[in-house]
Amino acid sequence: MFKRNGNMSPKAFKLMQKHQQLDSELRLQQARRVPDGKRIAQLKKLKLAVKDRLHALINRTRPHTAT
């Protein structure tokens, strides 16, 4: 599980926790004797959506420098 450091916003931390939780659930589902394909697809979509939100948040808060 992730531990929050001083440089991470609370929102980014929550998104990282959610991503980790979805990843754990996805791995458990995939390890089942008879995995639920619909649930796996749903978890993958949710995980990607969280990842996209996290990247957008990071890019929004990161200072841009001209090169």
C-alpha cells in the first residue's frame, strides 16, 4: 500500500490508493478458477480511468518550463 509523502496532494494520494485497490481486485479476479470476464473488463476500465485522472492531476500541478 502507498504511504503519503509530504510532496503529494491528498487528491493524488487518494487516486493512487484507488488505483492500487483496483489492481489488487483485478489480480484476485484473474487468479480465480473461473474469472468473470465482464468484471475484469470493468476493473481494467476503472483502473485506466483512475490512472488518466492521476496523470492529468500531476500534469496540471507540475510547473511547465520553456525549452
